[in-house]
Amino acid sequence: MKKCAVLLVFIFAALVPVRAYAAESKPVYKWVSANEYYMIMPVGQDLHISGGGTESIKPWGFGFRAVGNDTFSKTGGLQFQSIKVDSPGTGKDTFYLLELLLGMEYMTPKVQGKSLRYTASALADLGLSDTTLYAAPVISAGLLYTTNEFADTPTGLTFDVFYRLTDIDLDNVGNGKAGTLKPAFGFKIGYIFEGFWTTKEKSAS
């Protein structure tokens, strides 16, 4: 229960909408949030199985992420990955990763008449697989193709390449065998929608 409470606190902190000050004659708060839904495409990476050599796997998955509208914004989300293993050491089996992502994202400023914006991020990947808790740093770079360049929040198609920088040691990668996911590249495709909180203003008291 204690671990679940900590995770809920992190999720709430990541999903709080970004606050920006509007340049007006009196103080005004503008609350802005956008949400990205994405698919993790199956790209090959190495899984070292304890006592069973190294196998090539192709994880796939999906996720949700809160996106800010500033040049530098905090970001956070949840993602799920499914990994199928077919190995002489483990037989055929599947294991799963449930991951909480927290960090910072850079997005190039909005420019009228230009649909493409570039992004980069540095994230902490806090995950759970079976009974194993783990943490790993992840960096990414990508493109946002905006469908509405006049919107206050970034919206449109996203294409990202990410790289996990460290090993992930797992107690169970199939039929009770331990294993290690090696550092690897990944690729995801998504779409950013306007968030649950619509853009609005209110005068400061």
C-alpha cells in the first residue's frame, strides 16, 4: 500500500497542468494541458537470460503522457509493454512491464506557417515486472506534426526515437528464469490531443 501511495503522488505531480502567466495589464493565470496517447512499435533488442544465453526480443506496448505547452515543461505518464520470449532456456512465455515515466521535455517554439516542431526529453523510468521493481534513465528525440498551429496546446502526430541507457535486471523473464534487458533503442508513434483541462483564464485575487 505504501508503494502504491508513492506512485499515486508521482502520477498526480506529473499530470498537474502547466501554469503560464499571460502578458496582460493585470495578473492572469492560464491553465494549459495536453495528453499524448502512443504505441510502442516492436523493435529488436537483446535479453540476456541467466544461464541461457542471449535472445532477440521485440517488445510492443502503449502509453499515455501529459504534455506541457512551454519550451521546457515537466512531463509524466504511464506505459505498458508486452515481451514475448521463445528460448531454449525458458521455452515460450511472455512477461510484462508496467512503467511510470517522469522527467522534463524540450519542444521548439511554435512558429506560424510551420507544422513541424522538434522535441527532446530526459526521463526516469520507474517500473514493475512480476515482483521486480526497477529504475532506468531514458532519453528521446522526436517530431511533432501539428494539426492546428494556432492552438494554445500542442496537438498532432508524434514520432519519437528513445534510448534506455542502462540494463534492467528482472527476476522472471519466462518460466521463472531471471534475465537482463540490455540498453536498447525504441520507436513510438502517437497523437497529442487537447487535455482534460480546457484552456481558461481567471483573474488573480
